[in-house]
Amino acid sequence: MLIVQKFGGSSVADAEKVRRVAGIIAESYDAGHDMVVVLSAQGDTTDDLLDKAAEINPRPSKRELDMLLSTGEQISIALMAMCLEKMHYPVVSLTGWQIGMRTNSQYGNARIYSISTERIRAELDKRRIVIIAGFQGVNKMEDVTTLGRGGSDTTAVAIAAALHADRCQIFTDVEGVYTADPRKVPGARKLDEITYDEMLELASMGAQVLHNRSVEMAKRYGVNLEVLSSYVRKPGTKVKEVVKQMEEMKISGIAKDHNVARLAVVGVPDEPGRAFRIFRALANKKINVDIILQSYGKNNTNDVSFTVAEDDMEEAKETLLEAQEAIGFDHIDVTTDVCKVSIVGAGMVRSSGIAATMFEALSDAKINIQMISTSEIKVSVLIKDVYADLAVKAIHQKFFGA
Amino acid sequence: MLIVQKFGGSSVADAEKVRRVAGIIAESYDAGHDMVVVLSAQGDTTDDLLDKAAEINPRPSKRELDMLLSTGEQISIALMAMCLEKMHYPVVSLTGWQIGMRTNSQYGNARIYSISTERIRAELDKRRIVIIAGFQGVNKMEDVTTLGRGGSDTTAVAIAAALHADRCQIFTDVEGVYTADPRKVPGARKLDEITYDEMLELASMGAQVLHNRSVEMAKRYGVNLEVLSSYVRKPGTKVKEVVKQMEEMKISGIAKDHNVARLAVVGVPDEPGRAFRIFRALANKKINVDIILQSYGKNNTNDVSFTVAEDDMEEAKETLLEAQEAIGFDHIDVTTDVCKVSIVGAGMVRSSGIAATMFEALSDAKINIQMISTSEIKVSVLIKDVYADLAVKAIHQKFFGA
């Protein structure tokens, strides 16, 4: 098997941790696999480099910042290679430019165009363990770029896709993907499998095990992802297209998202196109709107409520006030003490009563539902944020019995 | 003018020093010059990286060590570029691989094959200051190599040669090349000019202002070198083919070398080929022999004395003892309490009495000369090492009157 493994910065933070990770890599190699390993910069390296930069120039160009920061991963891969050398394994470290990781020129947040697999293949043919610097590439001028948030996960998935790897293992500090946050819900269960879409829904709701970008790429290229722990040696959660127990297990997980605000546009004339004007104005400012609710108000008007990320709340409000005349509303109410709780499951669409079960759980717990939104694999409700943890526990109890 | 400037690790050790160097670069740019700047790794960076490596693997492969160490210069150039950005200068940093610095595959001590000047020229055409990582290149596999001792000086000279630069300025912590070590000889004078050959003789004798490798390359390609201070803004010493005041100034400098041992092979039969066998045996072990003296010993035998670097002394002795039967000597005497003092000057060959003046100075100071060696531009003597500083002072006084 050809396996791509990815380890984050905290997993290789010091010599001791580098040795533990080297042990994991060696174990897979000894099992006869072809090994490609993607690493992030060690623990605080990136912060240290940013401090050095800030002392000289608080607002450096992104090109020079990428030139600086990309050294962090290069240090990681050299040290890991040295560690495996000490254990007498054949190994070679490679930077982003050495594997022809081509990106666009958006320094600090570059998108991957292509990877030339030639060098990696040649090293694998020599039975070497290949250690690759994550997070970095080069643009068409051969200038160093970095990939931004989730960049090393994305590097690993892109390499797995380019090499048609049998598996892409993302090692983290959790044991896999859970039905709910295990720190909050004692009965939370680790999932053996989950679909890409479910993972995407969970990831976008703050269960930050994998960055969405890497999951999207894995889905597009059909990469067999696995999330597992660098500390506990046992199977993690597999992310794939079709999940075995999809039919039995109605939902895969429960997540909550506190980064949400509710805006109510009150007194919108009940005429065609009024609601459209609201959402066009917000779209022009690139503000994403999530749950939408329209209800009848007084005097032949409607109230239009919707949620946005809390960070966008002020801008959304200003944008609408600027367009008040065109839209013709009376005023805007804003609340931030709300939270979105969602259940996610690919089997949901073929299984009636899932949403009803969720609502029942909330009703039993005497939690009022403010708004509802459903999709093929997700049901979300907006509730008062003080009830968030209680709601997650109640729903988990209802579906999983613990 | 196209000027290449090189700054060592101590010149860019911290933010404050980076700013000072940026000031020097900016001044030259403001004067209308095209600027290419070569930097070493910041102060202790290399040692810090070596410590990290040692913790994981005390004997890493040289390939991975080069991968690790080359990040040091990359950090330097990014920070310097950020500093010049802050001062509103157009600037770009480039690594060894980005300028196509091709080397052989001798990791840790690679030799330069070629530089592709395309990228540097393109950046200069945009009127950008080009900041280049010294000390590093890539081999034919695109693997990172480092150039070893004096690597950044050599990078600067190689780039100056490739670009046909008008001047290559090596900034150091001294103000130039002196007639003697100014810390030891108060009357030591800074030289305005010196020839490549004189510089080579001085460098090889421990006046470590410039590494020999860079001077040899400068000589081969006719690069106009200048050694000057990063701290004091005034002209340094120019190193070139022909020096103006060569005829007046009989000697250019005085140097001493403590890394020397004297071996006396006592009782070698006075037959043809005996001495040859001694030096053949040493040459086979790649031991360089410097001053040689043959003298008559007892009973129709000769004593053959010579000097080697102190580091080679043990091996030289062992080598000769192994060949004792073939050579036929009686025994070997070894002394390490010796020092070589030399005067260097291109005008020497056309000027009689230079050696005599030196010997007179030593005689006046009551210093006994053990061995003598002369070349076209150098006279060296071996003396007891406790008299080294006294000898340099006495000779300096005799030639320079101070």
C-alpha cells in the first residue's frame, strides 16, 4: 500500500515528539508500505519567525513573509529525516519546490495547481521514506508561496490524490471524529466511518478536526482519508464516499456553532422582490447568509429573519440600513446570544422522523427553537446560546442513548 | 555601476544590525547603483540549528544537514527584504535554488558549477535591490547543498563574476587588510590596495579576512574585490590584479601562523632517493609539507626537517614510522612550540634585500631563526612560538617605521 501520513506542528514540537512520530512512520514502513509523510512547522517556530519579522517590519509583503515562514517546515522535515536516519531507515526530505508543488501567486493563501510526482516516485522506487514540507509551494515565477489555514492537511490530500495513494492518514491530537465534542458530552462516541459531506458539514460547524479545504479536495479526488491520533495507536475515523453502516446509523454527529448572529428585518412591505433586495445587498458585500425565516408581521408587512456569522453582523446591519429606502423596512433587530446546533448524517434524507426526533429531544429539555434549517444531510436549529451544551447532550442522548 | 555586497552573520545578527546593514545597502542604491546583496545566516542561527539536529541525531547525513542549515540564510534574506520594504525600497529576496546556483553533490562543502543570471538580471531591470542567500546551492538532483567554510564570500564573488559586476564588496568587522594584526601591532597600517596573490598568501597564513577560495575565484575571473567594515563608513582595501604603489611599498603585510609543527627525520642515509621516499609517503596520505630543510648529520647521514600543519603532525609521524625501514632513518623529533612568521609583497621579487631586512629585524630582537622559506612574493621563517608577536612587531617596525 502507498500511504500518505500527515503530522501537525504540535506532533513534532520537540525532539521527543519527533522520535514518537518517527516510530509511527517506521511501524508503517516495516509493515511493507510505501510511505510519504507531510509535516508542518514545529510547535512555536512559525510564531518565533513572525516575531522576528514584526520586530523589523510590522507589515511585511506577503511574498517575503512566505519566504520566511516556509523555512519552518523545511526545518521539520530535515529533523525528521535525521531521526529516521538514526533508526537506520532509508529516508529523504523534500521541500515544496522540490516536489514541484505549483500554486497560484496568492501569497499567504495560495491555491494548489499541480504536483509533479516524478521525484517522489523515484524516491519511493528506492524504497525510501519520503518526508515532505507541508503548507508550501512555488508559483510560476518560482517564488515560494504558502497555502494558508489547513495548508498542511491540504498538501497531504493533494499528494495522496496525485500519487493515487491507497490511504491518507491525518494524525491529530484527537482519536477521530466524534458524534459530539467528547469534552462536553461524556457519552460521545468515536465514529469508525463518515462521508465527505458529513465531514464537511461537521467541519464548517466548528468541529475543527480537518480543514474543509482538505475534505473538499479529498472528496473531489476520492482520497481515502483517515483521521487518527498521534498519541494513541488505534484506528481513527475513515472519511470516504460511501459508508457501510449508513442505513443503521441515522446521524453521524452533533455540532454547535456560537459564531452566529440573528438579524430580523421588521416591517418589510409584502410585495414581490422586497426580500430579494435584502439578500442581493448582502451578497454584494460577500456576506454569507445562513438560516432564513420569513413571517407575517403587522399591517400587511413581513418580518425577514436570517443568521450570519457574528463577525459579519455589523457590516450586514450597516449594509441594510444604507438600503433602507429601497427595501422599505421599518427597523432591524439584532441578537447575538444565539447558537446553532446541528445534526449531520448522510442517511437522513432516506429516513423519516430524524428532524422530529431532534425537536422532541429539545422539547423534552424545554429548549425553545427560534429558527430551523434543513438540508439533505443536516438539520440545524437556532436556540439561545446558554442552552447550547444542554441541547447537544439532550440530542445525543436521544439518538445514541448516552 | 553594478555592485555586489556581502554581509556576514555577525553583521545581521539582530534587528538593530539588520537595520544598519539595510542603511548601507540603501545608501549605495540611492547613489544610483544596481545592487545585489549576499547574506549569511544571522549570528547564532546555524549553531541553534546544529543543536536541534544533535539532539535528534549526532551524526546526521550531510544531505539532511544542508537541508536544515540552508534555512538560516533564507531567514536572513527575508528579514533584510522586509527591512528594506519598510524603508520603501523595491526589493526581492532569492534563495540559492532560485538563482540557479548549481553545485556538485559534495554536501557540506559543495563546489560551484554555474549560476543562471536570468532571474537576477530581470529583478535588476525592475530596479529592485536583490537580496541573495549565500552559502547554498543545488546539485543536479535539485537537492540543497551548502558551500562550506567561506561559502558566503564565495557566493558573492561567483555572482559578481557571473554578472560581470563592477565591484564586489565584502563587509567584515575589520576596516580592511592590514600590514599586520592591528590588535597586536599598534602601528599596523591599513592597505588601500593589495594583489590577489598577496591576499592569498596572507589569507593562508591566518589573516582570515577573506577565505582563500573566494580570493582564488576573484583572481580567476578578475573580480574587483573590496574588503571593508560594516561599522565604519570609509573605503577599505581593494584586492586587484595590479596595484598602483607596488614599487614603492616593498611588502604588503606580515602574518603569523601558529598551526604548525616541525618534524626532524634524523639519520637518513646520504643516498639518492631517500628524501624522496619521505615526501612520497606523506603525499600519499595527502599531508601538505611546507618548509623543508636538509642538513648534514653524523656518520654520513642527513637530517631532513620539515613543517606540517599541527593537525597533521600525528599522522605524519605515524606514516613515517611505518616506512622507517624503507627510508632507513634513525628516529624522528617533533616540536610544536614553533610559529611561522611571513612577510608578503608582490614587489619583493624585483627588490633585493627584503629578506635580509627581515632577518636583521629578527636578529636585532635576538630571535633565533630555525628554518627559512622564500617564494616570489613571500619570505617565511620558523621561530619559537613565544616570540611570534615580538617578531611581527620588530619586522613591522623595520619595514613601516611603526
